[in-house]
Amino acid sequence: MLRDPFCYTDATLIIPPALVQALRCFDGEQTDLDLRQALTQTTGELDVGELMNHLISTLDNGGFLLTPRFEELRGRCHRQFAEAAVRTSSHAGAAYPDDESELRELLTDYLATPEQGPADAATLVGIAAPHISPEGGWETYREAFRALSQNAMQSPGADEAGSDKVFIILGTSHYGEPGRFGLTRKNFTTPFGEARTETAWVEWLAREAPDAALMEDYCHSVEHSIEFQVIFLQSLFGPSVRILPILCGSFALSMSAGRKPEDDDAIRAFLESLGELAARERARSCFVLGVDMAHMGRRYGDHAVRVGDEFMRVVAERDQARIARLSAGDADGFWTLVRQNEDDLKWCGTPPFYTFLRAARPASGVLRRYQQWNIDEASVVSFAAMTFHR
């Protein structure tokens, strides 16, 4: 099954098993003759011209080949997002209800009776929550977001949203450019209403770190790691809650080069600028990280795994070692563990975590809940709820 996570095309193609090997020929190096030979070997037929042309045209028309057709689809989607007045929900009606009353009832149920009370508001710098499907991680979402005391988020002069805080949301950019940070000026709309993006802060980051910041990054239109945080924040603090949405691209290039992310001048400029902003706006800001941890199992290129088996017990121990470095505010120690085996645990939350550690410089962190969830029968994702403190 082929689908496009960028949503440049809404087509989903089902490739017959016998033709899957032929897809290897679409690598930009092999020719029509190579494809013809592969199809002949697969089918045992000499006359495969019609089949070959059908396969090529189906892939091309669907937007799955790097051709003018794909460029047309991509360009249209990027223009539409850049010109849109707001960032509309992309997962309402799928990952969560698109009806406001149903969503409110669901999140009220999710957030009820936390195991722990609110965090120490006087020292709270931020929280870490999952970005897994709320259905699978609701207990961990609950422990993360109920750490935010509504009273603590309010102060004299708070606006009608119930809070004058700006929540700096650092989300994993699953589709963005490595070593880059996706920004947008757009407000985020959900079934609850319109969360307000603090555009002055967006502009300041883009101006101070232009080589690392991607303004109106199209990835915002399809990414769930920030959207899920927004609906929980709106549930607690009202639909027009203030946010600074930042998508954090992979640091894989730094890892493969054996360097720290900030050894890249562009990344360092962004981390320093975000840190300066957070320090200057300390009284008004609170970080929210939308992060998952290990990705193990068949879906991610491993053997089949289940929650509770010995393999995942070892993964939990390794996750806890990284969490200990996060809790100590130890960015260097955290990066050292991530680099082991080039992150064979596949923590997609590494960029937001590392960005937070370098920019906010928390003194300590508290693990409120750790969870593993079978995202399918043969694959597991781990995630946690944490609070971070000055």
C-alpha cells in the first residue's frame, strides 16, 4: 500500500505482491529496459509493455514519482498552505472527534482523576507529553497536562482565554528537513476554536536564526505532534489559548557526523535565540513538548515485539537511562546515550527534548508516568509524562 503522508495526493495505491519488487527500478538510475526485464522475470511473460506502461502511469498520475506531475501537486499544496488564513485541523474526525461537544466530553474523561496532582507552579518550566494517538496514550497525556495547574497558569490581568501564558510547543517534525525548525504565523483551529499563535515571537525567532528557521513550513499542515497538544491545552485553558508552535527537525545529520547539534552554526543560532526568548519571557512562557520515545517492532524494521516481553523490558531500561539524563537537565549525557548505535531505539522525540534542554536549561525533571503501547500487533511505541523545573 502506497500513501503520501504529506497529503500532496489523497490517492492510496495497492500494489500487487508480484509487482512490489519492480518498484526497486524506480530509483532514478535504472531504465525502462531494467524495468521491462524485472517484469519479465516476475511474470514469465515476454510481452510486458502494456503492464509496464500501466504501472508507470498509475504511479505518476497518483503523484508517487518525481516528475512534473508530482511537482505540480506539491507546489499547489505549499501555495494553499502559505495563503491560508489559519492552520486547520488535519486529524479531527480521525484521531479525535470533530464535534466540539464530543471532543470536550472525551478530553474531560481523559483528564479526570490524575494519579498525581499539579506540579510546583513556582518552579515549573514545562511538561513533556506524548504525541501518540490520544486513544492509546490518554493516561500519559492526563499525567502530563494535569501537571499544569489552571490557577498557576493564571495571573493578574489574564485575558478571556483564562491564561496569559504562551505555551511554547516543541513538536517532532516527522517529515521536515533535518536540522531545521518549522515555524508558522498561523493560528491553529480545532473543533474547540482558534488557538492564537504569538506572531511577534515567531517573527523574532525567524529574524534571529534565519538559516535554521523555515517560515510557513508546510509540514505544519499535516503534522500531529503539535495539534494533539493544542486540543489538550484548549480543553484546560480555553479555545483561544496562546501558543508558539515549533516543529523540530531530525538531528540525524549531526549524529552521523559524530557532532553535537549545536556544532552546526544554524542550529546553534536557533537554540540560543529560543533560549534568550524563554529567559526574557520567563514569567509568561511555559514549554510543552509533544514527544514519543522508542519505536520498536515490525513497523519500524525490527522483529515483532509485544508490550511485556523480554525485549521490551530491556528497551524500558534503556529508555529509563535516557529519562534520567533528561531529569538531570543533562543535555550532553542525553546526547551521548542517543548516539549509541546511532539511536537504535529510534526516539523521534530527541530533537524537541534536546532543543528544550539547551534552550530552557531546566535544573531537574520529574517522571510522572512511563508507558509502552502496541501501536499494532507487532510494534511498540514508548512515551512518558514529565515535568521540568527551575
